[in-house]
Amino acid sequence: MKTINVKIPSMKSAHCMATVSNALQGLKNVTLKNISPGLAEIELLDNNQVSVTEAIKNAGYQVSEIETILSMD
């Protein structure tokens, strides 16, 4: 299990946050723990960050940085 902070600078409004949240909901082994303007805290049951960045990109947003805040392998 791994918890990451994903920085998404262009995600500023409630509509943007809902769009990203909906994009992440369909991903297996991914839980959105918290979302705020410019930042999403995500828990991964596997270490597949690629699926997260792809889902955000497909929703129309760019990931600027991913920071691991907790890792339990």
C-alpha cells in the first residue's frame, strides 16, 4: 500500500475536482482520500501510479508532481 500526493495545478474549481474525482473512481486498487484545489491525496493498493496519471490526463488535467507520503510494501 502506498499513499501519494498528486499535484494538479490546473484543478482549481469544484467542477475540476469533481471531474478528477470521477476519473479516479473507476480505477481498481485506487482510493481518493482527499481532494483540494491543486492536490489529490490517493491511496494505492498496488504501486501502479501510471493508471492514476493516465486517468487524470484523460480527464484533461496535467500532473506536475507526485510525492509519496506513506509506503507500506
